[in-house]
Amino acid sequence: MNTNHKAKERVLLIGLFGPHTDRPQAEEHIDELELLADTAGGIAVGKLLQNRTHPDPGTYLGKGKLEELAAMVQSENIDAVIFDDDLTATQARNIEKSLDTKVLDRSGLILDIFASRANTAASKTQVELAQLQYLLPRLTRFWTHLSRQKGGIGTKGPGETQIETDRRLISQRIATLKDKLDKLESQRNVQRKSRSQAVRVALVGYTNAGKSSLMNALTDTRVFAENRLFATLDSTVRRFTVNKEDVLLSDTVGFIRKLPHNLIESFKSTLDEIREADVLFHVADASSPVLRDYIDTVHKTLLEINAEAKPVVLILNKVDKVNDSSYLAGLKTEYPDAVLVSATRGIGLEKVSERLMHLLEKNYIYQEIRVPVSNSRVVSFLHDVAEIHHKEYTEHDVSLAFKINKKHLGKLKKLLKRSEMRQSFVE
């Protein structure tokens, strides 16, 4: 939604607390929901938290609280009511009937943001697939819901153009999108093979932790970065060098609490950048009062996408926003292996490179070869990718002792074989 030319929608935010979520946690969640609403083009004019052991199966809040909410909607001229949990089709239908206004849940709001942020063919296809999979079980309620809407939050993407479709047509569209993503994935696999010799590092972290800013700082590029949730959707790859090692750094979509499962499934190809990386840079906002919750959410998401076993460097970003030196000292004690940085101010970046090299050391082996002096191609290749420990020339040959990443051995052996030269590898 382009908020430059349209007034922001007035939204009311609703959440629950109880045995599983205490009130302070629920307040943090509702504050995050406010940021999501702002990203989508809304302004929160009120928040309502109710103490319940579990959501009411028919109305989420209960009849009495729903009546109170209906009065607030009328008195405050509310355009949309957004719930911090996913609503069932029954709950959504009953709530809309009582409130006579637009109703969204957390997943619907996140999907709406993704729809507005998708720029490439891959991300647009991924978002549309996730939206339709979200829509399918809510089909009956959703058509009634859309028929009286005038646009705004929750209406971006396929919803506007497929009001007249039925369940069968949506299922067909889902199949078409899956097929399209499979073809895009094949193209991505070809691209990944072409860069398989390079060290691959993926940036992961909670949304708005500063991953794109860190990529810009490490690679001296200008990847789009914005102080807003989900500024980055598409996987971006940039190259930089660490101690002669060619490193490909991938920026990926940010994680968030209660990330819709359909999004994780749809963004499989993007998340494959994480699964296939050699190392993960877990970027976290050191200045956030809920830093530990964000770190825990990222760990859980990595577990969900089967990437929890990857070597990880925890990078605590935005230390320039922390004025309490004792707090920073506490973070160093709590996370002794973490690297404290400020991506925007260039603080601590050299330590990130040092930590990466330390992790990669186990992938290096010591080798010795002897090649003809005339074969400059092999010698040049080793000077580019290896750490040369010893080099000695004779009349016809040159002997080299070096440390090299195992990834480069395949290419080295091909060069040697292609040249049909005498070689001697030392174990």
C-alpha cells in the first residue's frame, strides 16, 4: 500500500495472555504486531489484551469482549481489526459479522506485507502461492469478506483478482505456481553449481536485525536496507574476500515469531541458501530489549528448516545504540563466542572475518606439488586461492607447499590432469 498518497488505515490490535503467555510477553507481541501494521500501511489507534486460558473456539475473545470491541470499532472509526494469532474460518466469520469491519490475523498481515514487498518473479510467485494456500481453507469466509472491501491492508496479491474463482480453480492455480517454482529452483541449482567452489555464508536473523546493512559493510555494496520489518524478501548474493578466500555472502528473508508455515514452504528455494551454506552469520539486534527471544526464535526456525547443525557465528549488531557499557559487558559474558559489531558505523567488522577464517580452518589441508616451471596456470591458481608456505624453483620444475581449502582440490586436480604433468601429493 502506497502511504504517500493515501491516509493510513486506522487499525485495532488484539491479543491474548494467560497460562502459556504472560502479560509482558503478550505486550511485546502486540508491540511487534504494531510494527507489522505500520509496515503494511496502517496506524494502530488502540490495543486490547484479554486474559484467557485459551481462545474462544467461536469468537476468539468471547461474546462479552466481542461486544465491547464492536463498540470500540464504531466509536474510534476503525478500518481493520488485527489479531495476533491465526483465526479459524469460523472465528473470522463470527468476528466480522459482529464488528462489520475488515478482520485480519497475524499470518494474513504478514502475507500482505510480503505481497507488497515482492519484486522479483521468484518472490512474487512464492508469495502468491503462500497466499492461496492460506486462503484455501478459509475460502467461504474470504469471498464474503472481500466483497465489501475497498482495498487496503490484507487485499494485496491474488485476493483482488480471484474473487470469482472457486476452490477447484484455486487448487489448479496452486499446482501451476508450484510447477513454476520447481522450474525456478532448477535455474537456481545451476547457479549454485557454478559457485560451488566458493565458501558460502548465509545471513540469518530476526527481521530488522541489520542483515542487509552488514552485507553492505562487508562487501562494500549497496543492497537495499531499511529500518522496517521485512525490508528484504529476495535472496541477494554478494562476493567478498577473506585471506584470499572467495566468499559468497547471501542475504535472506528475516525470521519472525509465528512465521506462517505456508511462507516457509513457499520460500523453500530462498531458504535453501541457508541450508546449503557452509557457515551461517546469525545477526541479532544487541539494542533490543527482547534480544534473547529473537535469538531463540531464529534457533527454532533453523530447526524447522533443518539447518540447525550448521556452523554459526553469532553477530550482535547495533552496539552503537547501546549506551550502557555494563549491559554490553553482560552480553559478552552471556555470549562469549559472539562478535559485537555496528554495521552502519563499521565497528568490529574485522573480527567477523577473523571468526569466519577460524571456522573454515578445518576445511583446509596441507599439500605439496611439483610442476613444470612452464605451467604458470597452476602456479597462478594456487597463488589466487591458497596460502603458499614454501616455493622453490629448479631448472625445470617448481615445488610448492601450501594450505588450501578442500573445495579447491577438485579444480586443482583437473588443472594438473589437463596438463598431463608429473604431480606428487603429500598426505
